[in-house]
Amino acid sequence: MVASEKSYRIFVEELPPLENSQSDGIRILTKMGVPIFIQPSKPTVQGRLDQMGFQGSEFFFEIKNLGNVHFFPRAVRVKEAGSQGETFLERELQSWYILAGGMREYRVEIPRADCEKIQNLTVEVELEDKTLQEKFPLPPKTCKE
């Protein structure tokens, strides 16, 4: 038995035909990768939000996989809140699976007009059985140049 999930990718690739046909058309060959995961005897899903920060006009953060199996976040959202706690913008980000022991970085462009209204940013990551949530208060003068 394995303690941590093993991950592999099998590639299936179409080969060109043997005969050398002179065609004026475009020939498209298919190549496809299929992920394969071998689960450990006791799978543990554990994620953490980490390395939150603001640089230039971008907010960034990482989702780390501290478990022993891959996970695929159902949703990754960034909410922008004002001084009264009101959410005035919510962004849904593209998610992808994160391998055991791995991490994925996300970056969100914050327009200057929005930045000046933001008091804090909240990141929510929905996993199968829990939601990771972390609040990032914007330091004063973040949006000033």
C-alpha cells in the first residue's frame, strides 16, 4: 500500500498515416492526456490558503494541498468588501486539481477604482466536504501611488 497518492498521465497520440498524401487541406492529429491516480489506503483531503498578498494592482494567494490525495476545488472565489462589510464584487476563478503535496497560485487584477473602496478581500475555496476561507485586510495606502 502507498502512504501518499501516486499520479500518472497516459498520453494517447494519433500518428500520421504511412502514405505521403499530397493534400491542400489542413491535417489535424489528436493528442490526449489522461490522468491516473492510485489512492492510498487512508485518503486525507487537507487544503490551506497561504501566501496572500498585494503587489502592484494584483491580489495573489496560494492553495496548498497538505493531504495525501489530489483535490479539485468546486469553486474558488474572491470577494471584495467595503468598510461596512458589504460585498460589492465577487469573482469566480478557474479551478484545477492540485496534487498531493502541491500548490496552485492564483492572481486577481484589482482595478484602481475598486481598490480605493476595498477594506478587505475574502478568499473562499469550496472542497468536497469543507470550505476554506481567509480574510485579507488591505493595508492603508495599498492603492495609492
